[in-house]
Amino acid sequence: MKNYKESILDFTKDELSSLIKPSFRAKQIYSWIYQKYVNNFNEMKNLPKQLIVELEERYRLNPLKVLAKEQSRDGSIKYLFGLIDDLSMEAVLLPMKKEVKDEEGNIIQSSKYTVCISSQVGCKMGCAFCLTAKEGFKRNLTPGEIVAQVLEIKKDNNIPTNKRVNIVFMGMGEPLDNLDNVVKAVKIFSDPDGLCISPRRQTISTSGLAYNIKKLGEMDLGVLLAISLHAVDDGTREKLMPINKAYNIASVLDAVRNFPIDARKRVMFEYLVIKDLNDDVKSAKKLVKLLHGIKAKVNLIYFNEYPNSPFKRPSENNMLNFQSYLREHGVTCTIRESKGLDISAACGQLYEKVN
């Protein structure tokens, strides 16, 4: 990407303050981008003309564009974003609660949104159930390309600038394999003069890079952690997730036990439930033993089938039995509501369709 201008979204406010003089202009620029949603530097009306010229010469404002999008009946929207080097990646807007008004038009329940974002183009992890893995790894996303996914989705859906959203790093790629850029994006997201999204509204999901879980924990950013576990023994997990050969279940759980978590929060364990593979009560019993002593919450996820997949969606009865066993044995457990089943819901599906 050497032939391209840097995106101004790649910089924290402090970095911009050191690059642009006088330094207070950085705060103004942040406000125009993240709170006023401007699309070009000329719209930044309180900046001197010469500074606008310099910004246009040195930086790009938007590092991505919408190539395609699909909207589900449930309101979920899957985006395929194009990057400046002609690569592409996905993000998803998930409406969690609808706005409700009383007869007089007063808001009695605010709308709530979660944005699922990518951290890489493709992925190195090679998980057997993941469509993204079949495309291979292309490159890491820059901090600005990560941040722009949320910014563009908010713009595209007219989500007010003061409306907070939850962010989950659960799209294409392994976030902890792009640790530095993901951490920088977390800081940009949380800047009070920017999108002002608290780290406690940001969840980083990992397939289990134990060493980088440790590094992330030492930074103590305040983010939430989600572990893609998906199996209760190393043999099954290695078949699903080759990363388990380098970081087995025990090493991942050791790293989790030392991760700093807010007293009111829990570590999320994502458990993709696949028919006849890991959906029985015997697996639920093993999971309870594995998580003993960890302040954990388990999120059971129905496998989203895609063409030619060797795996199948579990029955509702097996999901409920699995959940009941965990709850009866003191483990907080939810079943993730399946969204976007009428569109390209599985990660990488829209990417494959368009490419």
C-alpha cells in the first residue's frame, strides 16, 4: 500500500496533535470526522484553507467504500467493503432492540445496535467450519480500516453521532493476530472527541492465541474478551481449529484466568454448536469442568450452514438441553439468536458471493 496516501483515520488524536499545528486542530478534525460525519476535508468549516489544502495533499479521509450489502427481514445488514487496494472484507450491523415510543411520541425504549467488524482480509487460522478461512489470508487491516467500518455503518443507517453502539471484533480475521492495529483502533473508538465508545462496549474475540491474550491483558484496556472455544477436548478442537496444536485448551484457559475483567463482567466463551459433533450433554458436562473457577459466560451459537459445508445445524432440542445442563450447574449460558438467515449470514459468505 506504499503508493497510497495514509488515511487520517489511522491516527489517534494525540498522534494528529503532533503532526498538525497548532495541535488543537486535531480535536476539531476528530469532531468533524466522528461526530459530524463529514465526507471530505472541505466540509471542515472552522479550519484554515491552507490546512485543508495540506490535509487533502497528505491524507485520505475514507479508506473504504460499500461494494454490496444485504438486509435481512430481522433488520441485520451485511456489508461488503472495498479497500483502496481492491481487496474487500465484511462487517455486520445487528439491531438488538428497536426504538419504542409512547402515544405522545416520547421514547420509552432506545434502540440498541451491535456492529460486528473485521480485523483482517482473510484469515490464517484455517478453522474447518469457517468460510473466511477458505479464502486464505491477504493482509492485516490498518487501524483506520477497522474504525471506518463502524463509522460508515453509522453514517449509512443515520445512527446519531451521540448514539453509542457495541462493537465486537468477530468478523473476518483473528484480531489478536493483528494486535497492534486492533489495540490502536480500540483507543480511537474510545476517544471522547471521536466515536466515544467505551472499551467496555468493545469485545475482542480470539480463537485462542494464548500469548497475545496475555499481552492484551497486560495492557489492561478495559475491553471484554471472548474466546472461540467450540470444543471440550483437544482432539475435536484440533479438527475444527488447527491453532489448537500451538495453543491447546489448557494454555488458553490459563491465559484467560489471568486476564483483567471488570468485577461486573465475565469472559465470554463462544461455543459453535455442530450437529453430532459437540452438541450432546456429555460435551456440556466436560465444558462445566473446564470452566470451573473462571468467571465465565457461555454463548451457544447455532452453526450457520453454507453450500458444501461438511457440518450441519444442530436441533433446537439439543441446544436447549445443552443450555439447561450448563445453567443447572452454575454456568451462565445464553443461546445466540440467529440473525440474517435469509441473507449471506455466515462470515465470508457475502465476500465469496461477490468475489
